[in-house]
Amino acid sequence: RYREALNPLLEAHQLGPGDTNSGLALAQTQVKLGQGNAALETLATVADVPEKQRKNHHKLLALAVDLSDSRRAAQARSLIEQALAVDRSSKALWVALAEVADRTNRTDEKFSALAKAFELDPSDAEVGRKAVHVAIAMAQLPEMDHAGTFEWYRKAAEVGKPLATKFPTSENLMRVGEAEMKTHQYQDAVNRFEKRIKQGADGAWVRFYLGSSYKGLEDYETALEHLDVALSKSPEPDLAVQIHSARGWSYRGQENFDLAAQAFRDAGESERAEEMAGYAKNRKEWAQAKADCVSKRTQIAKMRQDSDGLEGTAEWDELNREFDEVLAACKPYFEDKT
């Protein structure tokens, strides 16, 4: 009967403002009544909380922060920092700090607080999920540079590994796998996405991620198999573009420049397509020149064999000089093992 308890507890707190028991009792009543701002004011007067009451104090502080309005963010932060100075092992305090950080647009602090809370209690899947979500959202900001994007994905993967292992939900597997893929932890990413497929999911996104991860492992044949399956799933236009681009790079890895050029054209990457077409043209010209040189070498060997009778003559020396010049010009083609 919290409403009936409120006035007597207010009076008790006024009579003994430093008393921990009455202060915590009043704050709890205010929290139960949804009076977050008032509860913060009350908790601000409670000092030197005994160790046996700290857990209750931290819980009340976190609830009060959650119920208070954003104008109390500075006061909430101050109270949380005071409590953390005494005890940094309270998950409730770190979660409360994350809430205050969110209200004041301090994303770095929000992530760090959530990551610490999850470290303290790895069984809290929701806290871990939120931490990964914050890191990936930061990584995907349009204004983030390459180094920043990589670092935020690295943070997501670091927090996400124990989360996805203990709680292999669809969202956790996909998000953590994405973070691992983006930070070149390709085999870990493959394991996540293959597990997702075994769970029954076989959509365009998981196949695209799986193909991209195999591309990172330089297993281009397997990458193309998954990317082709992804295309067969009627992906949305933006995803289709990414799939075609990944196919382009996979064909590039195989040095199949004609197919790479076509894939990049399908992705709308005309400059890259022209570059691949140029490689294909050069490859064909090189192959033709190499074939010509091999043919010339065979002809020269036969001509030398047929000219044994000229050995030691000026004509023989001139002929051999011409042969050596031709073979020297062809040396790069003979050394090419492709």
C-alpha cells in the first residue's frame, strides 16, 4: 500500500535525513509509485550505504534512473559514478549508466557500460544483445571512416562471441557473424552462418554473408556457389547489387576476368567492369604471344638441328645470334607458368 506509506516515510526521512533505512524505504516507495525524479532526490541524500544494503541501493538507483526524465541525467550520472566508485561489480549500475549515456548521446560510454554489464552477467542475453546492436549501429554510420567502422565491428564481435555461443538465436548468429566477417574473422563467421542454415534459415542474406566469408577465405569456388544460391532467392535490389559485386570479386580471385567483368556490370560498377575487361583482353593477348613464342622456340630448335652442317661458319654465328634475340624477347612468356 505504497500511497499510504509515502507520507509517513517522507516525514521519517525529514526527521532523519541521513538514515539509510528510511531513505531506501522512501526511495523504494517512490519508485513503486513511478516517481523517478523524487526517488533520485531521495537517493542523493543517502550516503555511506552499508555493504549488505548496496545491492538494494543499486537496484533502486537503476530503477529511479529508468523512471526519471532526461533533465535529471546529470544528477543520475553523478549518483551512479559515486556508487561505482565504491562497487564496480554491480550490473544494475552499469545498465543505469548506459541509460544515462543514451539520453546524453554518449554512444561510446553506452556501449562500454553495456559491455561491462554483460561481462559481469553473461547470462543476461538482452544486455549482450543491446551491446552488439549499439556497436554495429555505430559501425554502419555513413560518416564513419574505414578505421572507425572496423573498430566498432571488432567491438561487436568481441562482445558477441560469448553471446552467440550461449544464445545462438537467429539475430545473434547473424549479427555476430556479420561483425566477424567485417573484421576478417572469416572462419568464425562461416561457422555462424552455417549453423544458421542448419537451424532452417536459407534466405538471401545468410547465403550472401556465407559466400562473402568464403571469399575472404579465398575459397572462391564455394563462395560463388553460395552467392549464386543467394541470387536465386529473389533478393531485394540493394542486396542483389552487393551479391553481384561479391561475385565479381570472387571471379577476380579466380582470374576469370570475363565473368568478373559481367558480374561487376550487373552490380552497376562500370569502371570496375571495364578494368576486368581490360585484364581479360591483356590475358588473351598474353596467351597469344606466349603461344607464338612457344611455336618459335620449336621452330628454332628444328632449324638448329637442320643447320648442323653450317656450324663454325659466319652464317651459323649470324643465325644463332638471331635465334638468341628471339628467345631472349620470349623469356617472360617461357617463365609464365599459367
